[in-house]
Amino acid sequence: AAHRRSVCRLGARGVLELVGIYAALVLVLLETIYPLLWVLFGSLKTKQEMLSNIWGPPSSLVFQNYVDA
């Protein structure tokens, strides 16, 4: 009941502003996490797999890359 009152108090414009803010936050989150995952996945691929499947996750995890580095 308290949640309904706060939504009604915001009005349609306030709700749209909140939706916009949350959408922007989700975009920033994705822009932050995606490159980190891409680097992590790339570090766990073989050289051949990195050249053939640059955007996808590794088919098998190669931790030897960390030992060799």
C-alpha cells in the first residue's frame, strides 16, 4: 500500500524519469561488464580459438595461458 502511494505521488512523468534512469544504469552496467567478460574469456582460449571465435565464450578453459604469461 505504501508503494502504491509513492508511485501515485510521482505521477506519470516521475515514473518515466525513473524508467529512463534505470535504463541508463543498465546500459552503463552492460558497457562495464561486457569488456571485462570479453577479456576474461579471451584469456582462457587457445590462440587458434581466439582467431576463429573472437566474440564467443571459450569451448574449453585453458588455464595454461596464465602459467605461460
